[in-house]
Amino acid sequence: IDSGELVTRAMLVTRLGRSHRWVNNALKAGRIFSLQAPSGVDYFPSFFADSTYDRRAIGRVSKVLALLPGPSKYFFLTTKSLMLGMTPLEALVEGRVKDVLVCASGFAVR
């Protein structure tokens, strides 16, 4: 949170230039996810609003991981994968969406 890797809903809305309704709909559809802080406040990974990443690709991966809790999804996306040789987020930047989706499918069934 202090490093800016996780942002509040209001910060996400501002950075995306979207509405709270859009965020709620994206959450319900599984395109984005949140992590709950000990205080009970929901925080969102800042990569959802980072133009470095293809939001649609991240949304597709999030949907594959839909049944997992937010912290597990975050771990998957930000931790180096032996199969990919990099983090899934880094692989998405390189356009390796299909590879990341295959890894996400395997991760989701564990």
C-alpha cells in the first residue's frame, strides 16, 4: 500500500478515468479484483490502471482465476513463473497472452 502497488477504489477510479459503477461491474464480471487490508478496506492492484499493461489481457487472466481469492490472483500475476521465465505481468507486456492463460489455468486448478 505504501509503495503504491495497491490503491484505493477512489484512486483506481481516478487513474482509470472511469466511474465507481464501472469498477463495480468489472469486479462482478471478474475482470478486476481487490485485496482486503486488515482494516477491511479493499485495495486494487495499481497495474489495472497502468498503461504499460493491456487491461483486456489482464481481465482475461483474472476471469480464468475467478474462483481464487484476490491475494492468490495477485501472487500469480506478480511472481516469476518457471514456465514463463518471468512474471505473468511481464509476459503480458511481451504479448504472450496465450502462454499466461495456459499458466493461469494450471494455477487455478491447484
